[in-house]
Amino acid sequence: MFSEELQNYDWEATTAAILSKKPSDVENALGKERLSTDDFMALISPAAAAYIEPMANLSRKYTQERFGKTVSMYIPMYITNSCTNSCVYCGFNRHNRIARVVLTPEQIEDECRAIRKLGPFENLLLVTGENPAVAGVDYLEKALQVCRPYFNNLTIEVMPLASEDYARLTKSGLNGVVCFQETYNRKNYKLYHPAGMKSKFEWRVDGFDRMGQAGVHKIGLGVLIGLEDWRTDITMMAIHLQYLRRHYWKTRYSVNFPRMRPSEGHFQPNVIMSDRELAQAIFAFRIFDHDADISVSTREAADFRTHIATLGATSISAGSKTDPGGYCTYPQSLEQFAVSDERTPAEVAADIRKAGYEVVWKDWDKIFD
């Protein structure tokens, strides 16, 4: 399991190694076709800030070689904000006094119909809080069965499950799983996740192994920018991705490192990442891993998303509602976080086409397995 492998990497030592990188280390990394973890640390380091243009050009080159001039579109559907966790940065924190919503199968179907009217989406991301008593595997399986007639590609972002549960859900239409580790800093992890199942670091970080063991088609990793040093967290995620590729090589992978947005509870970020630094992180990851899908959500501003889609990102959401039932059932319920890009799906697609890229609403079908 990856939690055991992670013990080989000291957080403070990794941070120090990143900060020690020199311009010569960056130039050496940029001259390689395939990067080591040490090379990646050079590209994520402060020393690489002066090399943002050559990094952007190389990122665009590798992205177009692997994905062409395309951008995949997806949309999230939040189906419950009921949660037993106490994550200090999240609007769904169990201590926040908000109305809790658990959509019924009929309401989920209404949301599917409403989304279909927004655009020709085929990639749907189902999102829940973490409350197995009201939104456990049975509930998730039913939700997938309701959504399957409307969408060809179904991904979930829910509580970590047992391997047999992931395997069960793949038989009910599940194509992919996204899970945010939030931070790989084991020592400080509990500060942000003081109670609930999410407070169990090993259970969460080893969830990706369980997805791979279950044969999940696509696995998405993510860290939340704003908790700990972003350079170290993203480096740990790169190490994690390498580990997963070695052990579950048939699986596709995506990565995401969203910046913290305002939410109920008003948690203030410990770390601020600028637009330029986010671009650097995306370029570094693309140069490090040519095949990973890099996703950028509506947390980020419209102009940034349009430009980054031509330089390294390959998947973006549009028209997102981060409240359960937000598309038609409960349009005024609580958002998990405030979105930044409020363009309609049609407007997002038009801007991508103006940039010279093709919008892809569907890029894979289970029948091709």
C-alpha cells in the first residue's frame, strides 16, 4: 500500500530539497525526455520561476502530442451535502448549521434532465459528502443506475470505499473515481480533518490502491492548495502517481490541484498560490507525466482556464453547481465552495474554440473495453 511507501519520503527533507534547486537543475530537467522525481522537484521549485516560458512551450508540445488540440468537458452533480466529517475548510463540515440534503432517485433524475439541457455533456461527476449511513454504497449504486441512461461516462467523488465496493459499482456503470488526498503531510493532516472517517490518513491515502485493485478504469488524484506547502504536496502527488502507474498500469489517471475558494466556515488558507505558480505547477506536471489528464475546475477564473487549456490542461468543468440539487431541485441550497468561472457551458465551449481547440464532450465508451 502507498502509505507504507510514503514513509520513505520525509516532508521536511523533501521541502528542503525543492528549495535547494538551482537554475542549472531546472535547465538539466528541461533537457530530458523523461523526468525523475528529482527533476520534477527542480521544475516545481522557485528556481524554475524564471523558466516559465520554455516550460509552457514544452508543456504545450507534450500535451498536443498526447491529446491533440482538444479539451474534454465534464459537469459535476452534487447529490448530498450530508457529512460526518469535520474538515475545517469545507462548507459541508458537520458542525456548520446548514440544511442537509439527500437527493432521492427521482430528484437525481430531474437533475440529469436539467443538465442535459445545459449542453451535450457525456462526462458526469457525482459528488457527495461522506455519510455512509444515508449515502453508502447502496445509495451510490442506485444513483449510478439512474444516471447511466443520460450519460456515457460516470465518475464519483465520494468517501473512500473498500475494494469490493468499487468493483461492485463498476458493474453498475462506474467508469472513474476522483479522490482528494487534500494534503500528504501526515503530521498535520489531523489538524484539518479532526473527526470522521476522513481523519484516518492511511485509509484515505490507501484508497487509491483499492481502486486499482478493483480495476477502476480511471483514477483521479488531487491536493487542495492552501493547506500546506504546495510544492511539497504536489511533489508527493507525483510520487504517488508514479507508484500507481507501476502497480496498476492498465488504469488511466488524472490530477487536479485546485486552490481553496471561500466556503461556509470561512477558513483562511495557510498558503497562497498565484496564477503564475499554478501555471508552473501544471507545466511541471505535464512535462513530468505526458499521459495524465490534468483537470481545472470552475474554482479558477475564466481567462486562466481558457489560456491554460492551450498549454497543458486537458479537462475542464462548465456550468458547475456545487450545491446538491443545484440545477433544478434546490437551486438555493448551500454550495460546498464558491465557483469563480460562472460562464455557461456554451460560453466556455465558444471560448475554447476561439483559442483554436476542439471541445470533446465524450472521449470514451465502456463498449470499447
